[in-house]
Amino acid sequence: MLGELIKSKTRLRLLLRFFVSQANSGYLNGLASDMNESTNSIRKELNNLYDAGYINKFKKNNKIEYRVNVKHPLYDVLKKVVYKHLGLEDLVDKVLERIGNVEKIILVGDYAIGIDSGTIEVFLIGKRLNTNYISQLETKIESLIGRKVNFYLGTKFDSKQNNLILYSND
């Protein structure tokens, strides 16, 4: 979806990285390494995004750290577009449709840090979840969003790893 609109794959990957979660940040070398890109191509796109106001940069320990600009007028819109592109919006809607008493839907793994690896990992926290529906749901969502989905079920979640809460009834 966004690939047709944004022709630069590097820019698209950076947008996904920063707009999937406002907590995501990165340094030039780390981003280049994570994305397996040259520092020059990453620098060019970071400068373009910074000049347009979509990201901010901060000096931290003699390095420049980049983070999404949540005060940008298009922040909420772009976040929704990124969620739609990744299929996260559809995933949440389908899960809540018939799954049971869902307390939280938590994104973990690569997608929680904005890396479009092709496999979405989701923890479903709740009681009396419909496990039969969940097993069928993986296939339905995969065909809907074009990415592999793995669901993990539990009644509580250890938040020591990178994660992003997609839904909470708190």
C-alpha cells in the first residue's frame, strides 16, 4: 500500500520504524545496521524526514538520536496509515470481534520496534479466550494483511522485552 506511494524503500522503512511507536528511536549507525543499508542512504532519508518536520534529532552522548515528532500536524494521520499498511488496525478489529474477554493486545518482536520482517507476533492477554477461533484467525488475518501472524495467549505479560500495546481495556 505505502510502497506504491513512497518509492524510496529506505524512507518507507524509516517511517515504519518511527511511526509504529513514538518510543522508537535510533542513531544513524544503528539504523543502518538494523536495516542493512548504507549510512549514506539512511543519513539522506533522515535529513529529508527531519527537514519536513516528521522526526526530531537530539544530541545524546556525542551521537545524534532520531525520534518521531509527535507534535507534527500529520503525526496521528501517518501513524494510522502505518498501522493500516502493516495490517495492525485490521488485526485488532478481527481479534476483538469474537475472541472473548480480551484485556490487552500486545505487539512484540520486530514490528514492535518498526521492522517490517513479515512475521507479526502478538500476545493476547485475557481470560476465557476462544482458542478455537484464535487458531482459525491466524489464517484469516494472514490472508487479509499479507503477513504471517503468530498469537501467544496468556493471563499476564512480562514487559521486559520491546512491546507495543495495540489495545487495552484498562
